[in-house]
Amino acid sequence: MQHQTKFLRFSIFFFLLWIFSSAPTHANNPQKQCDSLIEIGIAKMRNNEFAQSITLLTKAHQIAENKHFDKQLFLAKNYLGGNYFMMLDYGEALNYYLAAYTIAVKSHDSKFEMMALSNIAILYAKEKKHDKARDYFERAYQLSIAEKDFAQAGGYALNLGLLLNEIGQYDKARTYFNKALEYAANNTLVKQTAQTAMAENDMLRGHTRESIAAAEQLLPQIRATKDGNAISLLLVVAKSYLKEKQFGPAIQYAQQALEANNNVEVKTAIYEILTDIHTQQKNYPEALRYKDSVMAYREKRNEIQNGSLFETSKARFEIQESKNQLSLHKAEAANRQKIFYWIIIAMTVVLLLLIAVWRIMVLRHKQRKMIAENNHRIVSLELAQKKTEAKLLEKQLHEEQSNALLEQEKLQSEIEHNNRKLSVKALYLSGKNRLVEDFLAVLDQQPEVTKIPAIRSHINSLKKNLRSDEEWESFLTHFEEVNQGFLIRLKEKHKDLSANDIRFICYVYMNLSSKEIASMLNISLDACRKRKERVAQKLGLSDSTSLYAYLSGI
């Protein structure tokens, strides 16, 4: 039977082990997996691998949405929008940016909210929807001020200034450039961009000399940093000199910008400036040559744009293919899961049958075991009955002892109660005698009263009663009735005790305080303490504090 039981247990164990090992597994940490997908997706986007980036970010989006990871869901939507923005699909990009903004607002994350607002504003600026772009830039700017994130506020102020420059609101643009310089004093890129934009602002307002002075002063610093602001600044200087009709410097700075740049759109703008310069110089052959360059670069830009559109279409096709493959994988996984569940159901039925067989075998074994146990129980009951009877006898004896102790405690309580009544009576008599003594002492001080024979007779009678020992003898009689045998045992043990000692000991045995004893004996409290020490010494005690305990044990 034991071998069969062990076999069934091992069967159940291996069945459960198979279920857990065959069950679909998931990543131990979905949040880390989601973060990794987003990180790789961002890297792919920056390398212009949009199809792969969108696929990875879509997977991250699904995990974040299922697991309610707000941060990861925001980032996935935001960078999906970034992919479509870079692929020039502004409609799809806007949908993702707006969804990301909604998540940021719901999760009360001001940092993400500012990021989403800025992205939406940039998208509207690209589409030349300046009013909406300005609205979203201002919301991002105001939020950064409210959150005291002045580094971000500097960047948003700069974007607002650039937008206002573009739409011709130069004074307001300059105000935001000054704010950008104030908030981003430690950010070299923002600071130099703002200074470049202010030089352009001067040029656009017709302050060409101020623009040239500021730009030429700033140009060496910007060239040292090797960022895109150098080309913008060179073009500002070239345009400013053109407005001043100083064609030589204008051509010189335009040529420098041309040599420092490889971007098709910027080269087109430079060639347009050079065309304007040579046209105003009436150097028409050169103007036509640069105009041809403008036309050539515009065609090249169109080719690039067409190539970008082709790449975008290709990326969308790859994304759709990826989605289709993902749907197929999901369907296959669902089918595999169904098969797995059917196998589990079949195995569960087999397991239940094995358990039923095992239970029948166990029940039979239990029946045989119960018969043996019943026989053993009968013998055990007989022994237990004998033990119970012995315990009952022992319990009765214990109860009798307990009753005797209770009776003894009750008797002791009655003795203590009677002693307390005796002490009260003795205290009363002591108080009465003291009052009489005080009264007689007052009368003795009145000679005219004591000369009266009748009063004198009563005074003598009272004094005689005070000196009588009848009250003390009455007290001893009552004390002996309450504490039978105590005085006899005391006198047998200590034969040298005087009557006063015995009287003092009786009061101590009654557990009266030193103050009460002093009052009854009509002595001071110090005299009472000395007498207590003296009596303790007579009884052979080293300390008077143990006198009551000693007397209680007699």
C-alpha cells in the first residue's frame, strides 16, 4: 500500500511539473523589457531606420498598455509620433503626440506634458499653422515657469521668439529672446542660438548695422563651438550687408556659409541670396549662373523629397508586413494555447481517475487500520478508566485539602476582623481615658471648683477608675478569646516579658500602627519606637521591623 501511494504521489508531482514547465513563459520583468524596446526603438529612429523603430515601439506600446505602465506608454506614443514626423506624415505624428499629451496630463507628469506640448507646437510650426504652434509653445513655456524648470523655460522662450520672428512680430520675439538668455545663461547652445536670432531680429527690423555688429562679434565664439548657428549667423550678416548695398562683404559671408554647409535646402537659400546680390549689382551673367544653381538644387531637393516619400512608403509597407506577421504569430500562439489547454484537460481527467483509484485504496487501508485501532482502543479505554478513577480520587483529595485551606483562611480572616474590632474598642477607651485625664487636669487648675466637696468626690472617683486595671483585664479576656493560645505560647517561649511588654506585643500582633499604639499607651511616637526596639531585643530579634512577622508565626 505504501509503495502504491508513493507511486501515485510521484505521478502527480511529475504531472504538475510538466504543466508548469510547458506553460507559456513571459519575461521576468515586463517593465525592463518595455524600457529596452523603447531604448532600441529610439536609436533606430535616430538612424532613420523607421520601420524597425516603429515595430519595436509598437511592441513596447502593447506591453505598456497591457501592464498600465504610464511612463513607458507615454514614451512609446511620443517616439512613434517622432518616427512619423521624420517620415513627413504629420497627420499620424499629430495623433500620437496628442495621445502622449493626454497620458501626461492624466498621470500629472509636468515634464512629459511639456515635452508633448513642445512636439505638437513644432509640428504645427512645420505646417505653417503659426497660431496653433504659438499656443502650444506658450503653454509649454508657462508650465515650465510654474514648475520652476528654468532650463526648459529658456528653450521654450527661444522657440517662441523664433516663431514670432518668422511671422513678423519682432518686438515680442525680442522679449522672448531676452527671457531665453536670462533662463538659459548656463546653456551655451540656447544662449548662442538666442543671440543669433536677436541679430536676425535686428536685420528683419531694418537695424542692419546693429545686426552686423552683433553678428560679427558673436561669429568667432559660434565658430569655435562648431554647431549649426554659425551658418545661420553668416547668412544674417550676408543679408544685412546686402540691405546696406555693401555687395563685397555680402558675397564674402555668403560664400563662407556655402563652403561650411552641405544641406540642400540651406544651399538653395544661399544661392538665392547670391542671385539677389549679383542681380542688384547688375551682374546678370553671375546672377543667372546662381539662379541655375538654385533651380538645380530645387530639383535635387525634390528628388530627395521623392526619395523620402518612397522610403516612407517602403517603411509603411514594412510596418504593415510586420503587423501582419505579428497577427499571424498571435493566431498561431492562440492555436498552440488551445491545444495546450486541451492536453491539460485530458491529463487532468487521467489524474482525477488516478486520484479516485488511490482514494479507494486508501479507504480500504483505513478500514483495516480502524479495526486494529478499535481493538487497541478498547484496551486503552479500560486503562484510561482506571486512570480516570485514580484521578477522580486524587481530585477529591485535592478538593478536601483546598476546602481545609479555605476554612483556615476564613478562620484567619475572622481573627483579623475581631482583632480589628478589639483595636477599635481599645482606641476608643484610650481616647476616652485621655479626655477624662485632660478634663481632670483642667479641674485641678481651678481651686475654687475643687473646694466643693461633691465635685471633689467625683474627681477622686474618676481618678480611681482611671487607675483601675479592669479595662485591661477585660481587653485581655477578649483578646484571648479571639487569638486562642497566643498569650500562652508567647509566655512559654519568653518568660521574662513584663505585663507592659505583653500589652505592647498584643497591640503589635493586632497589626496596629506605631501612632495608634502610642495613642493607646498615652506615650509619644518616639517613645513607642524605642519600646518596640526594646521588646524586639527581648524577643531576640535584631531588627524591630520583623517583630510583626515573628509574632504572627507564634
